[in-house]
Amino acid sequence: MKNTATQTNPSHALKTGAEFKASLDDGRQLWVNGRKLAKVTDEPALKAGIELMASMFDDQFDPAYAEATTVFDRKSGLIVGRSWQVPETIEDIKGRRAMMEYTSLKTVGTFGRPMDLGPTIAVGILAHLHLFKDFRSAFDECRPDFIENVQSYVEEGRMNSITCAESLTGPQNDRSSPMAQAASLLRVKKVTKDGVYVSGAKSVGSIAAQTNEIFFTNLGYPGTPAEACIWGAVPISSEGIKLVSREMLSQPGADPFDHPLTHKGEEADQLVIFDNVFVPKNRIFNLGSEHGLAVSGKATIFAHWHVLTRLKVKSEIFVGCAQMVTEILGTDQIPAVRSMLAEIIEYNRTLEAFVIAAEAGSFVNESGVMVPDVMMLTTGRLYGIRCYPHIIHVLQEMCGQGLVMRFGKAAFENPEIGHHLLELLPGRGVTGMQKEHLMNFIWDLTSSSLAGRVALFENVNASPAPRMRERLVNEFNRSHLVKKAREAAGL
């Protein structure tokens, strides 16, 4: 059955953009610049970002995007969003990748956590339920069925088009003090037969203020106390959740000519404070089992696939921008410029190769879920974030003074100076305004405050390079290569 929500008399479980926006008016507690908002849309940058997300919900009903954003759910007989799709075949893997490419292109990679990212954590846990068979609650008063809860939550998300943020890390504080770090961990404070009450905080809760729920856990360590070994999901509007947002970095309300990208708003990162928040029994996926923490790295497999795909899509934008710059500035035959262009192309082609390799190495695991090759994902992400700052610099260098000397629409339309700008700033085959429009877009993409935040986010939140190298060493079985080397050397 074709994945389209626009067929005659469609049966679907999809939200419209209007329904998504209405779902956010739920009394959530949110502070921006120390000011408590009555509604999340009272902050222009958050509102613009929500409008962008809402357009993605509406795109599900557009035949041009339906194949990438929706899928036929055999169990329910309904068309559902791909965000909650659990891949079972290689076709499912490719379909889910199409969704990731769609959201990455729609946001030009500036949303590290678009609507299809949060669900990847729940789906990632579902993909490793075979590891949960011996998990038990450490608290006799509350004994959730972790496997049943994960399965039910994914089903609930799929049938209700839930958007969710995810936060695995705690607030940054004094790392030399175990007491300081322990103080910020989410901890179970009270246990009842119906659920638990937790307090603590999660950091970098990207897009939490603009979604329905938050999926949370602690990135634990050996010896983590049972009360801090907790996974769960609750509505953002839950009593006791307080969201403290970072400052806004976009340009909502700006003329699209002046800020082609940042006028669309942004996702914002929140410090998510849990002050005695109740987590219902059926929303608990781990309670007190230290072994569950070891699964957290495996559960992020689809999230990491999202990161690699997003980097690949952004690299395509970089190539397109670089090519246009050489054509407009007439530098396409200068060897040094062609060499810089080649670097950006190399970056793009290499990331594409990692994505294809990760898909080619996909296999059905013990839980019956098709998962991509984790080593290709990790190596690709490592290459992507290591080269990202250099590629940004190369693109900036190709633009030259075009990024330093930018002019807005008001300057071009001013009768006293506009004609001078039009006369002095044309490119090859384009007007001065057309050239400036491109430079303004590349500024937003590479040099604006929002671009700086995105670059930091890619490097820090997607796992720093040293941590990914450690993961490669720990997880890559090298014994067969040692055997090859020994045989080749005659040892």
C-alpha cells in the first residue's frame, strides 16, 4: 500500500500542524531570560521554531512528502508517521533514512532534535529488549514490566504522533567532586505501587519546550545507586517539571532576505528540573537495575544514525553553496578555489559512503529489529564532527569579503544608496541583491550565533571525538584482522 495520507477517505493516525501547536498549550512551566512564559509561543524564537515543526506535520498530508514522512502500519491498518517506525526490513531502513533526510533538509540541519529524533531512543530500547530479560525492579513496592512498557510506549507514540525530547546527560558542574555530580542525578525519592517520584535535573534538553514529552535517563557508571538507575517518559507539562531555557540565537521576524535561515526560529535547549515529579508505573523502563545503564549506549543506535544522516544532508548544502559561490564570483577556474571546493565535495562523498555502508551492514538482531552497522555509524560520526569546523572554514574562505560586508534589503531599497549597491555588487550573471541573498544564507549557516551553537552542539552533544574513539576501540572486534596480519607476516 502506498504511504500517502492523501488517498480517498484515508485512515490515519497523523496530527496536523494545528493539532500539534494546540497540544503545546498545556500549562507547561518555562522560563526564558528569567521571565516565566504563560505560553511557549509567547517567545518569538520558540514560536517560529514551532511553526516550522508544524509545517512538517502538515507535509505528511502532501503527496510530495508523504512517502518520506509516513508509512502504512500493518498492525493497525492505519497510516502513521515514520518517526515511530520500527524497522524490520532493509526497505524500512531506507524509508526511515528518507524521513531523517527530510527533517534535516527542512531545518537545514539547525535542529539537532527535530520531531523524528526523540522517538529514536524509545525505538532503540525496543530494538534491544532481548537484553532486558533479566532486568528486575530494585524496589519491591513498584515492579513495572519494563518490556511491556517499552512496547506500549512506542505503540502509544506511533498512534498519537507524540513528539518527545530526550535528555541523557546531567548539568555541568564540578567534576572533581563526586558529591556535586551525584547531586544533579535524577533520583527516585519516593516509591509507590503506582509509580515513583523523582527529583534532579537533565541538561541540554533540546526542543523540550516545543514538544509533548521528555524521555529521560541517567548516563550512569559502575556503582550507580539503585535510586539513580531510572529510565522513563513523562509529559513536559507534568507537575514539578521546570524548563529553564538558554538565550535565543535566531532572528524571528527578520526579513527572509536578510536572514534566510535564522528568521525561521530555532529549537532551544533547556535545563529540565525535576522537582518531585511523578512517573507512572507504565512509563518506567528501568527502575534500579544497574545493568540497564549498560544498554543506554546500544539504545542510541538510531539516534546516532540520525546524527550521521543530518551531517550528510548538511554537507550536501555546503557543496551546493560552494558551487554557487564559485559561479557567482567567477572563481570556478582558479586552482586554489577548485581545491577548496574539492575538499567540501570529499567531505560530502565520504559521509554519503558511511551512510550507505551503515545501511548495507544492517541486520535483524535478536529482538527482530533491523539495525544499521554501529561501527560504520560511529566511524562516520567521528569523521563528520572532526572535519566539520574545517569544512565551515573552507566555505567561509571561499566567500571572502562577501561574509564580512553583507547588506540587507533595506539598504538596497534606500533611494540614496541602493543604486550604488546594485552597481557595485553584482556577481557573474546575477544582480547585487541576488549575490547578497546567497551570502546572507551562508552567513546564517556558518557564521551567525545560531550557526555557532549548531557547531558546538554537533561536537559536544553528539559525543566528543575522544569518547567516540574510545567507543571504537571498545566495540570493534579486531581479532579477525590480527589473524590476517599474522598470516600475512608469517607469524
